[in-house]
Amino acid sequence: MAKRPKHPNKEIEAAILYAEKNGWIYKDSGKSAHAWGRLLCPLHTREGHQMSVWSTPRNPYNHSRQIEKLVDQCQHAEDEK
């Protein structure tokens, strides 16, 4: 498995690491001009949560908080245990 690229913003990178520690996985966004990648929750089906991670959001701090909030609200990590 290829190593995930590091996000250029330190706050967003920290939020991505937080998501990965909670069972979320990174998926490359392909050829998207704005999305750096996607985060998928531990439930890897259509019912699972997912979120685009932007490469240059208007407010990086708020974007990192959105990632952390979605990870905290996701119940699928507990379902998998």
C-alpha cells in the first residue's frame, strides 16, 4: 500500500492523523482540482461517512475542526468493535 501524502497545512494534517487513529482511511481524490483527498469512515459501504479534504480551504482551522467533528460524531467505529 502506498504511503499517504502529507497535507501541506499542519492543522489539517493533525486532523487527518486523528481520523486515521480512529479507523478512517485516506483515499486519493483522483483528478479533482480542489480536493486533496477523501476520508472514509470504518464502515466501508455506501452508508458510511465520507468527507472531502480540501487542499487550500478558506479557513484551514475551521476545516480541521470539521474533520474532527465528523470523526467524533461517527458511530461506525464503535459498531466495528
